[in-house]
Amino acid sequence: MQTAIEITSNLKNLRYYSDKIAELAKSQFQLDYDRGQEIGVNAGPGSIRFDCMEEIIAGCARISSNCEYVNTVLQNAISQDKVLHIEEEE
């Protein structure tokens, strides 16, 4: 499969950036929490903000899971290389 290496590379990039986004969302969550402990936070906007950070983190976990699924399907597709095309008889 000619494109397998590129697909695998892109899956690794997706996982890498998804992990970075999740780390940043966790960091922002902690920053907001810490600042809220120091000076307080408005309940409504604070709740929305914390929910948003949690959803970003959960979305990144889904991206990672989907990348694993795509990689599994890709390996199955690669395994068909030897039988996909009929070899010409000599």
C-alpha cells in the first residue's frame, strides 16, 4: 500500500497535537481553578468555562481513540497487499 507510511505519519501527528491540546486544556482548567481560589469566580461563566475545558479534553480522548481505530483498519488494508492484485502468469 503506497500511502500507508503517510497515513501512519499523519495519525501520529493527529495524536501528538490532540495530546498537546488536551494538555493545554488541562493547564487552563488548573489556572482558572487556582485563580478562582485566590479571587473567586462568577458561578455561571465559571461553570461554562470548566465544562468547555472538560469537553475539549474528552474530545481529544475521542480523537486518540479514533486514530487507534483507523490504524487498526489500516493494518488490515495493508495485509491485503499480497492478494489484492492477480499476478500475470508467465
